[in-house]
Amino acid sequence: MLGRSAWGLFWMFRSLERAENTARLLDAGFRMALTRGLSAASEEWRSVLITLGLDSDFAAKGGEYTGKVVTNFVLRSPDNANSVIWMIENARTNARMVRTAITREVWEATNESWMVLKDLLARPVGEGNLGEVLDTIRRHTTLVRGAMEGTMLRNDIFNFARMGTHIERADNTARILDVKYHVLLPSLAWVGSRLDNAQWEMVLRSVAGERAFRWMNAGVLEPKGIAEFLILDGRFPRSLAFCYNKLVSNMAGLARAYGETTPAHDLLLQAQSRLNQTDIGQIFDFGLHEFITAFINSNRQIAEAIAADYRFIE
């Protein structure tokens, strides 16, 4: 496959995954803000922007940290080069570029998503319709992913698409786990408090993991258990371990198709080995923030190595 086509598939699905993750994070931030005072709600919205890496851009525009201002900036603002509408447009542009590599169902699902969301986000989003907007984003990105799963051959095209999804998903889960806890929780004095528990519940909500975690832990919310679930539990589809297990499988598929491994394979296997050989006690002893920071850096290096090895820029 041409490097440019591989790049288009990789970033098509990274953009769709990022749009869905952003919607989930906004939903969790909205729910949390409703339960807190005005000042605390502002900090919640700021934490959403920090997680998304948009706080400095937002602050440069001088906006207030309110739900309406933040959500419109994140979803549709022309001043935000990484808005959700831009992500959807980017996914469609890439899908059009690789139109001959994807099935009709995948193209139609992507194009329909773009048309629906472009119309929906043409007007400012208010508190009254925010839930509908976020649900629509999640639903349409899921439709594209479902079309891919149900109609595409399991070949290099499929592998590049899924690699984009899991690189992005791992990055998102890591950033939420780090920022939502370390930035928003006021001080160590709050550890174990109702605010602390609420923060961990919002972390689970942000990755659609609250119900699964409660099923597995008799409804008990405990920070170390939640961190272990999101980092090391290979059964949960948004955990770091799950994402890296899938990445290894997809990269192995490429190695079989092309008859060779690359430096990106080695980096990935090393990262997977670090996850498999650690436990949550070791992570907390090392420092959760330090562990997550190292993971995010490693994840970025793997993505860059994939781009270099498969000549995305050519």
C-alpha cells in the first residue's frame, strides 16, 4: 500500500476516535459541573480543556470557563483548529482520499456522519441540546467503526485503520486518567473524600467504563482498582492493555503481509512488555502521574515510528 493511503486510513480513524472521545469527555464534564458550585464547575470545564490540550488556545481567546462557551469552542469554534467538526471533516477528507480502499458502507457511513454533524453544529450548542449533540457524535462515529468491522477484509487496509483507532484511544484514556485526577483534585487532603470518589467516577464515565467496572467490583469505587482497570485489564476495550494487545495484533498482520518487521514493531513490543510485567502496586509506588507521562511519550514515539516505517509522508 502507498504510504499516503496508509496515512489517510490511519488518520481517518484517529480523527473519528478523537471526536468520539471528545464527546465522551464533554458529557462527563457536563455531568460533573451540574453537581458543583460555580467556581468548582469552572475548574471542571478547564480540566476538560487541559485533557484535550486546548487550554492555552482557549485562554488566548479570553473566554470564560462556562459550559456553553467551552462546549462551543470544543465542538464547533472556527478559532479552534482541533474542534470536533474539524475532526469529522478531516475523517471525511481522508475517507475520500482512500475511497477505493474502503467499502461503500464505510464511505457512506463516514459521509453521512459529516453531513449530519455539519448541519447539527452549524448553530451554537446550548445546555438544552448538548446531550443530543454528544449522543449524535458518539452514534455516528460508532456507525463508521461498525461498517469497518462488518464489511472490510482483514488485510493491511484494516490493520492501518485499527492502528489509528487504538493509538488514539490509548492516548485518550491515559490523558483522562492523569488530568482528571491530578489537575482537578484540589489537594492530597481530599483523597478518599466524596469529591475524590466523584472524580474517579467521572474518570470511568469519560471512557464509558462505569457500568463494566461496577459489574466486576460489586459496585465499589476504589481509586487503585479503577486505575488497574483502566491501565492493565485486557478485557476492557478502552484500557491501555487492551489497546496495546490489539496494536500488537494489527502490527503482526502488517509484518505477515509485508514479510518483515520494522523498528515500530520493536518499540510496541517493548511497551506491551512493560504493561504486562507491572502491577498496579508498582505503578502507584513509581507514581501514577509519572507512569502515565512516560506512557503518553512512548505512545507518541510509536505513532511517529509507524509513520516513518510505512512512509506516511511520501
